[in-house]
Amino acid sequence: MTNATNYSVIPVEVMNAQQNVSESSFLIFSTISAVINTAILATQLWSILKHKAKLSANQREAIGL
């Protein structure tokens, strides 16, 4: 008794082409994502620093400096 299984044969060129496309797409989207995340983090950091500077200025004003 033999095990009859149907396999689809995909040429190596097709597999390589699909892999290259998905790798380049992944790199593009990863780069875009990294840029967006960096921009968000920079904005948050700037906001925190501005807030701390404002608090510091208010504290100096409160003690008369």
C-alpha cells in the first residue's frame, strides 16, 4: 500500500522572486515603522522636557530667583 499525496511543484525562480519581494517589502515597512516610532518618541520626550522646564521655572519663581 502506497501513500498517495499530491505535491505542487514550484519552480525555484518563482520561490526566490516571491521571497525577494517580501523581504524588500518587509524592510521598507520596517524602516517606515521605525521612523514613525522614533518621531513619536522624540515628540513625547520633547513634551516631557518642556513640562520639566516649566516646572523648574515655576519653582525658581516661587523661591524668588
